[in-house]
Amino acid sequence: MGSTFRFAVIGGGAISRTHVEQIRAIDGARVVAVVDVDEARARALGERAGAPWYTDYREVLRRDDVDIVTICTPSGTHGEIAIAAARAGKHVIVEKPLDVTLNKARQVVEVCRSEGVKLCVISQHRFDDATIRVREWLAQGKLGRPVLVEAAVNWYRPQSYYDRAPWAGTWAMDGGGVLMIQALHTIDVVQHLVGDVAEVSAYTATATHARIEVEDVAVVAVRFANGALGTIAATTSAYPQLPTRIEVFGTLGTAVIEDDLLQKLYCRDPASDEVPKEGVVNWAEQVGPGRKEWGLSHRRQFLDMLDAIANDREPVVNGEEGLKPMEVITAIYESARTGRPVTVAEVRAAAGITTGA
């Protein structure tokens, strides 16, 4: 591999345009091929990228001048393409989730490791300024010990969103509904901030959308491994859509992230549990809410992957990290199906996952 990292972008949906634009914004990186099974979309993406286009990803994997593939196809195809890319000696970046089942996702992790290629799962919100700031304050003990977390993903999707393709809203290709497709990033950030989820108890329903197999509303009670408790609410039925919100309450303070921006950051004097009469300082106003620039966090994650390749280290969101929100969501689905609390350890064991936590 030379000084320039050469990318192939596989999949021509909306997110692929972000991949192309952010790769092209990085010095020492360029897109050398794009792929989509639909010829018109492949051609359009190729024109955007200034690169040759293909309708079969296997042709691209045979090229010696491709170092890294980014996978932006429907979720149910992620595992197949990632495994083929790894076996062709390509480093792999895959949009979430790794695949639609934990078993297939685990296979991706194992094959990438055995083939000696780097695997990065897109979890761009870990690279948001707000996430970085709250994680720093938690690590420094400024918020104390986390005791409660509340996360809400109250989004809206019209029926046309699910009617756009035969595979949309199916277990086989989406792997789930609002939890797997919309809320996975939020679940990932929550664990990144507070720690691993140990157990969940959940309800899910298909409340407002027709012709889908999966849930469009979910509510979850969460117990974290460190003893903190939490709730997750998610829906694609909240017209016209509300901001995504994560609230972390610690023994010494509170942090609130809303639509990727830091809105509230409070901490108290450890020597007193009284609220000062003169009011409290919202440190979010002092440190700023963070930048919200479309694609910036993707670019930061791509840069992390390139540094991992150059320095032979693991990317921040490697395969094992990419499995974590999938494990939680799988436990949620099992809890909703059986009507009982389900531990993450149970679903890990059932999927044969022995690495990581």
C-alpha cells in the first residue's frame, strides 16, 4: 500500500454520497471505484466520485489498486460483502449494523481477524464533539458515578419510507425496525458513555405502519453492568419528529445531548448536595455545544481507520465494538418476544461470541 489510501465504495444509496464526499476531503485518500447493482445509480455515484463504476462488487475486489472498501448496501448484504472483501485482502469499513444477525456479524469479525485486515464499523456519533466532551467529563469524575440514563429516538418515517423497496422493513434485510435501523447509533453512544448494558426488559410493537415485519415503536428498561439504570424509547411514528436525546445523570451532575449537540452540562461541588441559591452554571454554554456539520463525524472515523492501518492498531470502533449495540438489540428483541428480562451474556453465548466484554 502506497502513501495514498485507495477506496472502493460499495452501494449507491444516500449514505454512499457522504462516504464519497468525506473520503475525497481527506488528504492522501481517493475513491478509485464505486459499485451499485442498479446501473443508473452506479453511474451517478461514479460521476460524483470521479471514479469508474461497476454493478458487481466482485469485479472491484479483484482489483489490486483497492486498499479499503466501504460497504453502504442494505444491512442483510453487509456480512457477505465484508467477508469477501477481507478474503480478497481489503480493509473493511461497513455501515451499521455489521449484519442482520449476531451469528453472521461474528463471522465477519472472525474472518477479518484471520485474514489480517482491519475492520471498522461506522458509529460516527462517537466522534461528535458532544459525545467526546461528555465522555471526558465522565472519565474525569466530574459527573460522579452514573446512576440513570434516558435515551429517546422519537423519529418519524412516512409509509413511503418502508414502501420504497421490497426489502425495507423486513427481518431478512433490515434485521429489525426502529431499534436496529434508527436507534442503534444512540444505543452505541449510551454504552460508549456509561458502560456495557447487562440486562434489558422490553416491549415492542408495530403501531402505525403497514406492510412491515418489524417494530416501529419500542420501550426498554436497562440495567448496566456498573449498576446504573436506564430507559430507551424509540419510534418511527412520532410526527413530525423530535430531536434525539440522551440524558446522563450522575451522582455529581447531569449531561444532556440533543441532536448531537451538547445542551446541558451541570456539576456540583462534591462537598455540598444543595443547589446554590444563585443558580447553577450550565457548562455547555462555556465549552460550546460542538460542531454539527454533516459528514464531519464520518470523516473523523475514516481518519481513525486510516491511522489504525498506518500504525497497525485497532480502530476505535473495531468489530468487537461494532457487535456491542447489536448484542443489546438482540437481547431487546428476545425480551419482547418472551416477556422476560434477558441478559446480554445470554445472547452472546447463543451467538458463540467469546471476545470482548
